[in-house]
Amino acid sequence: MTLDVKRYPILVVDDEQDNLDAFRFNFRKTFDILTATSGPEALQILDEKEVAVIVTDQRMPKMTGVELLREVKSRQLDAVGIILTAFTDVDVLVEAINLGQVYRYITKPWDAKEVRGVLQYAIERFDLQRENKRLASQLAAYTGYLNQQIHGEFDFGNIIGDSAPLREVLSKVEQVAPTSSTVLLRGETGTGKELVAHAIHINSPREEKPFVRVNCAALAPGILESELFG
């Protein structure tokens, strides 16, 4: 699916007005371009409007480009950050890229064709990130609803499912958890015995006390009793 890139505002930040004018002139027909002459001014714009991409000069008087994009990330904004630089701040830029604060950097003088391609990819990245967040939110809401429907007031931790055998197991957990009965869980390796044991614990009157895991298979003969009972 081809994105309508005009629907995704791009904020360009540079302390030199001539650079902003040149950027707007080259890309105004393809993209929705907003401009700011400083990091603080850019943050004011971001308080009022969502943008998809931030293209910022690195060396500016009040706030560097990396500092601006770091602040953007601290506000949990989804805008994709791109640095334009004529200087050799490579170490700082690479660190920012590795930390996820900067998508990529472009050296000056920039090539219009190259920048146009980078902006297109950045918008696609922004759209994908937003869609992933939307789907994750929907999944979390559905999982919560499903657990509530299946388990009612009981908390079954990381156990998620709706099969008949699992419902039967969780029904038994609901029965034994409030009691002081000793419970033996049997099953092959990997079937989730520890998950079920933890579910019993967190739904029992002893939930505030430690949940202790002991790997009996790793204990030498004769040590199990002392390990469990002292």
C-alpha cells in the first residue's frame, strides 16, 4: 500500500533561515513541511501538533540536534529523528542511533534525491511503529478481556488459553488455591507445571510469602529432604 506522504508532517529544525528555506523549496511539493529555528521552538510545535519525522541540524546554539531528539524520545513521541550535519560528530551520532534516538544522519551538503528517499522511508517507519502500537494495545485489551471471561476474579499470571483441557486445569486451580491442601502436579517437561504452581500460589492465602523453586533433579540423593525441610 502506497502512503499519502502529505498526511505525515515533517518538522525541519535549523538555526539558519536560509537552510530552512532551501529545504522547504526542494520538498514542499512532495511533503508537508513545518520549520523551527531552534530546539525549544521545535518542542513548542510538538506540544501542539503530531509530526511523523523531525529533520534537525546537529549544531545549534540552544540545543543540539541529538539533544532535541533525546528530549523527543523522553516524551515518548513517535516521531522519527534524522540529523543533518556538516561536522564530524560521528561518535555522538552513532551512539544516538544505537540508543534509538536517531533513525539516521545525512551529511551536508545533502543531495535532494537522497533526502527524498530517506524521508519516504522515515514516514513508512513512523506509520509502521504507530500501527504496531495500535495492534499491541488491541491485543493487550483482548487478552485482558479473555482472561477476565475465563478466570473471573482469579489471577492466572502468564497462563493464557481457552482450550477445554486448560479450562479444566484452571478450574481445579480455583478449587485448591484457597485451601491449605498439599497439591501434587504431574506432567511431562515443558507442560507448564511451574506456571500452574505459581498460579495456585498467587491465588492462595499465602500469596505474600515467597514462591520457592527447587530443581529436585539437580539434587544428589539424600539431599532433597534437607533442602526442603532443613
